[in-house]
Amino acid sequence: MHFRNRLLAALLSVLCLTVSSAAKDLAPYGFERFFDSSRLVRIELDLSPADWDRIRAQHRSLVKTLRTDIPPSDQKKPFDYVTAQLTIDGTKVGKVAVRKKGFVGSLDHERPSLKVQIDRFDKDRRFAGVDTLTLNNNKQDPSRVHQLIGFQLFRAAGLPASHCNLAQVSVNGNSLGIYSNVESLDKHLFRRAFKSAKGTLYEGTVCDFDVSSLVRFERKFGSKKAIETLQAASIALDVGDDSVLEQLGRHLDLDRFYRFWAAEVLVGHWDGYVSNKNNYFVYLDSKSERLHFLPWGLDQLATDRNMFWSRGFEPPKSVKADAAIPRRLYENSEARKNYLAVMRDLLDTVWQEDRLVEQVDQLQAMIASHRVEKSFWTQRRTESFKKFINRRRAEILDEIEDGKSPDWSLEPREMMGEIVKIGDSDSEFSLDWVDAKEDRGGFAPVKGTGKVGMKYGNQVVAFSSPAFGIRQNGRRSVTLRIHRGNAAAGEPEALEVTFPRPRLTDAKPEESYRIDVFASPAQGDLFLANSRESFGRLAGTVVLTRFGTEPGDRIQGRLDSELFRFLPKEGGK
């Protein structure tokens, strides 16, 4: 009797917990409805204008992200969370945490991508089973539908991939237009896809399976020891043809990788893993102890060309193998056969042209009235996507029918070497343009006052009485040079910052330019004494309050930057 009573009490306790947990889910519908691709989700955020201005102005530096002296998981996060009130489809969710998200090409001041933590202030709170929203601005996709179609096709291919649909997002009553509502890569997804979330997730950003770049993998959750599996997979790529599949297959689910590889190629995801060693995740399943690839950043589909490849290289339609794993597998006759068989299967089972084109048209009709931008590129990119869909089958089959397979002739591209921080610099300057006469470097001297602070390694470098010069680089940009006299050999001698050519007066507000190494408005370099080769790169900001390039104009502003060094590869100078 006592045992039965205890059992009954336990069952009631479980029932109460279930009910309590269910009560925490505020959605009037379930997960499938929330991510239904045929509907538009309405997401409203309300937060203090000051917080909104602060987080949307934040940025992420490429060189800081890719530094190798501090692992990504230990680096200071570039974006801060602030509190906001969230409403989804008219249902008030309440207090949440929100931050900016994105990397290089997707960063935007006016329409930032956003991460929203529903459970930040109540760990049991959910909306349709979701505790985190990932809202991508689709900045690089004027059609706004690439991500939805891309994730849909990856899932149809039998791969673990996020659900995705479209959302109309507003902040403080102002519409930001159409975003992709992407299921976050969290433990809920992995429990569904792998029946367990006890594995380890890594994000791959400009990194590959070679020993030198493994440090750039960012561990999102899971065991630190999982890096040993990534290392083992990297080592397995170097074994001979007779054992590479066996050795690599111990650490990587090859069957799923063939499908992931073929899916990236089929949809023309040039900025993914196999074409650009970017925008992907790797999950180490705790049960199989093997790695699985997951797609990400599917906003630039429908192209066969990587912007970083040589212009003289004409890539095949049916295969991409720029990254280490597909390159090595494509060299193996059995693996090549397996890959091409999977590609044919995806064409037969997943690639349904009429249905895809119809869906693209339906999506455009659904979001047309909710766009905040209507440019020439919207229609052009949409039509280009539909043409890609319609011709894709024929152009791939043309290369692989009757046992054919194209060669992959592109030479391996070197990854960025080690990147380490070497110092900091901050400067203020108020200068007057008095003479347009240029020196041998093309710089015209400008007179005025300036204050330059620099820490180089563990030393403070004095820029006493710094000299300033301006070089005009055609109509689009200028270069500011800050020069230090009497620098000894091997010491910092000059800073140069190149930025868009503005004209600023008292009537125009200041301009702030981000300094980075790629896809940035401004570029900066550090030079050592007696050298015209850049020794280090700047990562920070240059702010201009007055600027002109005519005699009598004032040049006024400030520089705030960290200094980084790209270490030469082994055997280099």
C-alpha cells in the first residue's frame, strides 16, 4: 500500500511538472506552425532608444575574430545583450534579452541581424518550443528567400538543418522589413536530430581541417576534448588512397558528409564550407563519436563562383572542392563515385524545379507589402534565382552523365596564418591643409597639432611632435599618415589609415569608419623604421569631425585601434 501511494505521488509529481513546463510555453500554436514557411511571423521588440542605438552601432572585426593568440571561445564577445519587451504574432512574451549578430558582410547599422533570448530571465519560458530567436537580415540577398529555400532543401536531403521561415520585424514601432526566422543551433535541435544533445558543437568561420587553422574553430558547447576528434580527422586526410576512407570514416560520418557536400554545391552556396571554408557548424555526436556538418549563412545561393578564386578559373557546376575534406575525397576514385551518386539522388528526390519556382513567387507575393526597401536588385536577384533553379539540373547532368566527372583544377588556397595582437594606438589630430605639394610617397604635408599614444608589445612608444600627411587616392579615398621621427631600426615609425573621401564641415555631423582587413570602410597599417612593407594591421575606428582636401581646409578627428600582426607561415619571411 505504501509503495503504491509513493508511486501515485511520484506520477502526480511528474504530471504537475509536465503541466507546469507546458504552462511556460506562451505560444498559442506549436513548433511546426511557428516555422511554417507559408506564413509571415510578426515579431515586435520594444527597448530603450539609447540601448537600440548602442547595440546596432556595435561591430565585429574580422582580424580580431580570426586572431590565434586567444581561442574564439575565450575572446571578448563583440555584441552586448540589452533588455527588451517581445511580442510574437500578437502574443506578449515579456522581458527578453536581445543583441546584434552577424559577421563582415551581414553587419548593418540600420537593419541589424538579431539574437533574442526568450529564456534569459526565466529559464523555463518558451515560445512554440523555442527559447532563442535568430533573426537574419538577409543583407546580401535582396530577394530575402535564399535562406528559407536553402534550409528547406538541406532538411529534404535528410540532413540535420535548421527550420526557417520569414518574419516581419519591428523595433519600437518602426518596421525593419523582412528577416529570416532561423531555428537556432541549440540543444533542442540536436535532441531532435541525434536523440541527444550531449555532444560538442563547433562553429567554423574561415577555418578548415588543417592543423594550423583548427584553433579558429569556436566551441559553442560540449567537451574541450572534442578538439582531438577534429585533429584526428585532419590527420586522416594525409593517409594514402587505400585507407583514407577507412581512417576518415572513423571520425566523420561520410554518408552524411557526401549529402552535405552535394547539397552545398546543388544550391550554389559559395560562402559555405566546400567552396569557402566558412559559414558552417560541426557537431560531434556523443553516441557515434563521429562529426556531422550543419549548414549556416545561406543568404548567398545560386552561384558557382567564389569571389576569392582566380578570375581565370572556371569552376565546374557539379562539384566544389576548395576545402580540405572535399578536395581529398574528390581525389579518391571511390569517394568521387559516392559523391556523384549522391548528387544524382538529390537531383531526383529534392530538386523539384516547378515547385521551387512556384514557392519563390508565392513568398515574394507574401512579403511584397512588408518590405522597407524596393530596389532594382530585389526583382533582379529573384529572377536570377529562378533561372538558376530551372537550369541547374541540366548543367550538372551535362558534366556527370555517362560516368563522366569534371576535374577540380584549382590549386589549394592558403588559409590565413597566425594572427596575434601586438599593441594598441589612439590618436587625436587637428590639422590644416596649407600646401598640396606631395612628397615621394605621394603625401602632401598638413600642419597642426596631434597627440598619438601607442603601446607596442610591453613598451610605450612616444610619438613626440608627430608629422602628418594626406595622400589622395583618386576620387574615392584618401590616406592619412602619422609619422614618428627618429625611430630606431625595428621600432614603429608610422601609421597609415585609408578611408572613403568625405567632405565634412560644421554643418555636417561626424563620420565614423570601421577599420578592418576586409569588407571594411577603412584600412590601416603599421610600418617600422626603414621599411615600406606593412608590418601590422589596424582594427578599430577612425572618426572624422572636419575634413577637406583643398588648401585652407581643416582635418580633424581621432583614431582608436588595436594592432595585429599576421605571422609569416613556416618557411616564410
